[in-house]
Amino acid sequence: PIELTLVVVSTFGEEHRVRCLLDEVRAENIEAIARQLSLVDFRGAEELEAFVELLFAKAIAEPSGSETCADLMDRLRTKCPEFPPVGEDTKPASFARLLLNRCQEEFERLTESSEDSFQMQEDGHKEDEPQNPSADDRRLCGQPSTCSDELRACMRLIGNLFLRKMLRAKVIGRIMDDLLGVADKKPNDIMVDGACELLQHIGAVLHTMLGQSRSGRLCARFRCLKQAEDDTGCAFYSERIRSRIQCQLDQWAPA
């Protein structure tokens, strides 16, 4: 699971101040917190990236506050400075660009590790043992404790950013393609669960933006996965995943 520490702590002198403000953020004081965070003195792109990492980490670690975090990010994207391109990069380092890059990195990390995590579940092992004995503590606090939890938290944040027009519909379409796979390959439970989590938060809006044809193809893919069987003729997906798929079908293509 994501570590709540900065990659470049030593260069970001205002880390403690930012952490304190993030600890206080609520829906009712978000404007005040955004104003205070906009006064942070960034000395370069590296510090802005460290700042983005703190906000991203909070959104992933506290999924129930994802909407509030996304509101805060939406306000900060126009308040933070841009810095010139670094190294081979040709685009300025802006808050929005660094945030979206971080979302992409986390999505790629989680989808790549989902197969190993799913196999551990299939073998009857907990994802967090023995590497992370504090998993139960995080569950009690509502924090992600498994790859599946983290992917759902990531999808929730991505969905909230999409609803605030920080991500385009075609990006969401590519994410769905990555999660649900192609016709001749079945994605694992964790990937399908992530897709359902994303659609749970943005389905109605995305349906309108994608149009009838693309929405129809997505529904067809979900139906195919729901009916998928393993080599023994049993359902390929767990009952919980099939139920989540059906909820999306009911939302997108009601009988």
C-alpha cells in the first residue's frame, strides 16, 4: 500500500505545515484550506511534485474523503505555479499535470501487481501477510490494506477528478479497456472490481458522454464477463463480483 511519506522530504521545507492543513480539511472549510495551501512557497518543480504526492497519498489512504480531496485538488490546480520543463520533458511542470501523472503511475502499478495479489487470494493467503502486519490497523481506520482496496481507492479518486473535468472521457475509456481486457482474455477479480468501482461513481455522466454505441459495447463486455465460466463449467468470477457487474448492467441498461 502507498506510503504516506514524501519522495523528496528533505527539499520541501513546508511539509509539516501542509500535513497539518490536510489533516484539518473538511467539506465545509475547503475554500479556506485551499487559500492557505495556495500560499505555500514552492522553490521548484521537485517541491511541487512533493506537494502533489501528499495530496494524492491522503486521497488514497482515506477513500471516504476522496470527494473532498478532489474538490481541493480542483481548486489548487489554478492556484499553484508552473515550472519550466526538467530534463528531457518538453512540458511545464504544473499541479494538474503532476497529479495526473501520479494517478497514471499508481494505476499502472496496481494493475501490474493485481495478478500476484489475486493469486495470493486464490491460494488462501492474505495479501498483507507476512510483509505488512499492520493491515488490520489500517482496516479499522478505513484505510486501504490490500491491492484490491488500493485500486478501488484509486478508481474513486480518478472518477472524482473526471467529474470535475480534470480528466477527459477518452482517458476513462482507456482505463476501462485496461481493466476489463480484450475479448479472449478474462481480467482477474481485482481488475473487474476496480472497473465497477469507477463506474459506480461516474456511470451516469460517462454513459451520456460515451454515446449509445460505446456504452453498448461496454455493457456487452460486462455481460460476457458475468457469464464467463472456468474449465470446470463453474462461474469464473466470485458471487460478489458477479453482483457488482449486475449492478452496473442495471444502471446502464435497465430491463
